[in-house]
Amino acid sequence: MPAKRNPNKFVYRGIVFTGLTARSLFRVPVIPSGLENLPAHEDIRGLNRAVVPGKGAVVAITHFGYLDFAFAELLMWRKLKVHMRFLVTKKATKKKFVKAVCDWCEHIVVDRADGAAAYKESVEKLRGGDYLAVLPEAGVSRSFTVRQLKTGAVRMAAEAGVPIIPVSVWGGHRMLTRGHGLSIKAAWKNPVRVHVGEIMRIEKDADVVAETRRLQEELQEGIDYCIDTYPVTPEPGAWWMPRSRGGSAMGVEEQQVLDAADREKYKITG
């Protein structure tokens, strides 16, 4: 049996430090909360968390903007020195640089039309002690409310016997999201709230649909808390606020129609 190849820690750290540098250059305040819900710091060894079999976790992250994963990643690195593995779509890896980064960092490539192989690899990594970052909405929410989740995060956590760490990110979508490109003005001093919800433990025989609904509610509660404590007061009808909060973001029903069309177009399953 071939020896397990270690991921390139220097590449991962380089990416993290690049993100930290960009945050400093644009003076982006990242405001965390719920840190008491993270695993104990005794798991940290040196410059990275020790990867111990049976000590992995699924990190479920909201997806309102294209940079949300990066803010969650920076928080997990700063607090736990975690080298998270990410699920990356096969379409994204058509770019040679993205594919190289995935190979170096041992991220998992997902074929959205048939995710069986990626699912199996994910469970193996979780059992081996890795932290696996998942965007369970499987696409950017255009209503800026948490979309109906795919069941994969819950199924993987149950099968691997690891917890789920819910992470809600608010404010990153003001910098870059679907229909709104990145600009220095939008990014400059733009605050981002990151809330860690209570850790979820999933039994092997749990009702996957019910537990997925519970995860969605936990993530939405985190978003609601982030909005309530966000240090920027939105103008009436702000594009970056959900309609339930007086904003002009896409309505939930309209989003559901468009999401269904996207699933059909890209043959997304699961």
C-alpha cells in the first residue's frame, strides 16, 4: 500500500498569508464571534493543527459572496492553525493554476453531475483527521438568506463520525458576489462578520433531511446575528440586504425558480 502523500504546507500557508496581506492592505476588519464553539486549542501543534485520525470535522460555510470561504479559512487558521481541505468543482479546475493548487493542497475535486468519488474521498479525509470545508448551499445565494442545503455535509459527518462546525459569513458579499464585481471602493475598510455556531453531532442513523434542515437553521441564525451586530447601517433598499430586512436583494421565491433552472442546466445532483 503506497504511503500517504503529505499536502504541501508551504503552498497552503502562502495562500493564507496572501489573504492576510490583502485584508491588511484593504484594511478589512474581520469581526468574529462564537469562538467558544471551536474545538479546544489543545489540538494545536506548532504551526499547524495535528491531523489525528478520528479528530476531523466538516466546516459548513454560508455562500453569499465569492470570498466567504476565504474569511472562514482565515479564521480557522488564526484560531486553530487548520489546513482545511476544500471541495472544488471540476469546472473550476479547468484552469491550470487552480488545478495545481488543488493538487498541492490536496483539495477534493467534485464532478457536480456525479459526486460519488469525491464523497468517498471526503469521508476518508475526515476519518483521517482532516477538516473539510463545505459550502452546502452548492451555489451563491442571491437572496442573501441561507438557501436550501444539499445533504452531503450531514451525510459525510454521520458516516465519518465527525462533528459539523457551522460558520456564517456576512459582509463579504458586499465586496464580490454574483452580479457585483470586485472594486477597491467596495473592498476598502469593508467589515466582515464571521460567526461560529454550536457544533453539531450527527448520529449514524440520524434523519439526514431533518439534520440538514437543522444545519440550515443554525447557519441562518448565525447570519441573523451577524446582521444584527454588523457595524454598518444599510441605506433603505440596499442591494446587499435581504428583502426581509428592507433590502432589495432577490426574493426567495424568485431565487428558487432560478436555482431549479441552474440545477437542470448543469445537471446537478445530490
